[in-house]
Amino acid sequence: MSLTLLQKLSMAELPVAVTDGSDVDGLRILKMAGHVRAEIPSPVRTLTGYMQPPALAIAITALGRQMLERFPQLRGSSRS
């Protein structure tokens, strides 16, 4: 879930490299929503399909901080 990823990022020292495919997708959603600033490279075609290079979460925006305040129930939760 993107909000869970936003919570994880809020507790990390940014910038953070994001390597898991589902987390990269979540970061892409957060970036499109304006909640984070991030560098997300395009997937690279390989002989067996596609590979997603690591993305970089640079900062949480003011809008992202507002989301963290509006959904405090996610803070401290153990959901991944």
C-alpha cells in the first residue's frame, strides 16, 4: 500500500534507494500524487522480460506530510 510506504519513508533518512518491485510501484504512485520527490528510472528490457532498476526516494513533500498527519493510525503499525 502506498500510504504504508510513505510511513516507512517518513521514518528513514532520505534519500533512500527503493529496490523491491512493489515498493517501486508504490513510490511511482506517491510521486504521481505529489507526496514525494523521487527519481524512478524506466524498466529495462532484458532477454527474459523487464528489470526495474532501483528508484531513489529523495524527499517527502508538504502534501505528503499532510497525508501523514491525516492518517496517523498507520504510524507505528506493523503492516508492510
